[in-house]
Amino acid sequence: MPRESIAAKSSRLGRILITLRGAYPDAHCELGHADPLQLLVATILSAQCTDKQVNTVTPGLFNKYRSAADYAAAPPAEFEQDIRRIGLFRTKAKNIQAACRMMAQHHGGEVPRSMGALLELPGVGRKTANVVLGNAFGINEGIVVDTHVARLSARLRLASSSSPELIEKALMKIVPRDLWAQLSHWLIWHGRRRCGARRPDCAGCELRVLCPSAA
């Protein structure tokens, strides 16, 4: 396939964004939450786990633990049992409690609103920090790159790397900043509903005419 010019790629990206907006006008984070702390906990739990599975555990969890201090004070063995249905539950329990202790000690029990402060919390990487900043605080510091975003970025030829960090940098260069958080929602929703990893529905895909990988 001939190399796409910067102008052509920019034009195609604009059409992709318009199409995704029309296809998924209500796209949003599908991790159930009511505040920044709940979103932080749910996002840590979601690593290598589906949002659907996390959402089966968090209603009871959020009813039991209402603050960072509550999580920090829970007996570790008891908290592990509370999230036992989640994969890697022991590591996640340890990280959540350590992060909540740090928030209680250094941030007044609140979830910090900066990338730097979030990355200091145990169990929080750039992806988790982007989820929290973009969805809890409306701060577009970066772009969430999960498996769906990575897969679709490659299929749409928006980014060529397999590294989440490099994919994020590539997307940040070409996507308007005010759409960074929403772009992730659109691509995740499209990945879950249309462009699956094994059987993409190219025939019914809204982006077919804009996708270099369409069958």
C-alpha cells in the first residue's frame, strides 16, 4: 500500500472522528463509578480483566468502603476476599490499599488531579492515570491505550507501534487535545461492538471506507 501523505492521513482522521462520534454519541467509560475514588479502584481492578467482571464486584465493594481511609484500614485478608473474583486479586488488593494509604497521608484522602501525583500511587500506571484524569476530572493529559485502542490504531493505520506509550504519543500528535478522552471511548466501543480481535465485522463497519485493513 502506498505511503499515506500527512495531509491525506489528517483528512481521513477527521472523517474517522466524525464517523465515530455519529456511531457512538453516548460512548463513555463502562466501569461503574460515582466518584474519582471509585473510578481509581475500578480501574486498578480492571487490569487484565473485563469491565463486565469488575462491575459485578464493585457495587458491593463501593457500598462497604466509602473513603480512602476505609480501604486503608481494612484487614488485608478480608479485603482480598472482597475482590477474590477478580484476577490477580492479591496483588490488586495490596496496591489499592497502599494507594489509599498514600492518599490518606499525603492528599487529604482525595484522588490527586495530576499525572505526576497519580503515577506515585502503587498500582497506578499511565493508562490508569489517564482514565482517572479524563473521566473523573475532565483533564486531557493523555490518551488511554488499552487492547482495543492499540488494535484499532493499527488497523486504521493511525499508529504503527506495538508499544502503548508510542501509540499514545502518535495519537496525541494527530488528534485534537479536547478529544483525547473521547477518542478512547469511541475506539473501545467500536472494538467491543464491531472491530473484534478475531472476527471484525468489516461488512457492517461504519469505518470500512476509511480503514486500510478492511476486508
